[in-house]
Amino acid sequence: MLALNDVCKNFGPKQVLQDISFQIERGEILSLLGPSGCGKTTLLNVILGLEQLSGGTISHEQQNISHVSMKDRGFNIVFQDFALFPHLTAYDNIVYGLKNKQKHVKKEDIQPQSKRQNKNLKRLVQMRQSKR
């Protein structure tokens, strides 16, 4: 479970996030919706540990991770745009982060389990980011 309690984030005198509280149970999906500039990305950055909290707490599995470094939180993010590697397939972009978490993910967990599955995956994920 991920729980945010009264999370606040300030950039200088400007308060960007104010008293954000919610919890997400294992298996649940949460969507953040709002106009540009409302704090969605800032909230994700705070959860990931890319930005420090100005107030409140973030807990994962009942452990306070508010001051745990990003690399020790065990979370990953795939940004909507511009952070994909254009030279990689969609599949390779997805598993890129997993390959770097070797103590948590076994090689066979991210490899196709059969030649047929491998052929199907390659057919499905040979998409490359289209040029704009």
C-alpha cells in the first residue's frame, strides 16, 4: 500500500501541493487528472523521491519513505513523452528499468518464456516511436 498524508510541496514561497492525502492498495490503479500546471508531475516527483517534501509523509507498506532516496524506494516511472529511447522498441523501453533492478527481478521474468511467445512479442512490440 502507498499512503500520502498531508503532503505539501513548496518552491520558495509558492505552495504547489497542499495537504494531499490518499492511499492506494496493492492492485489498485490511480489516475491523476487536471490542467497543465496543477501539480500532477510535482506530486509524482515527490512520490518517486525526485523532489523533497515540504511537509507531510509518504508511506509504502507501512514504512515511512518520506526521506528515503529515489534509488532505494523501488519505484519506476515511464514519462509520457520525450523520455523514451527512440532507438529501442516499445518492449525494450518498458523493461529497461527492470533490467537495472536485478536484485528484485530475475532475467527470466522479463524474457519471453518460449520461442512462440518471443515471436509474438517481437511482432507486437517492434513499434518505434513515430517521428513528429
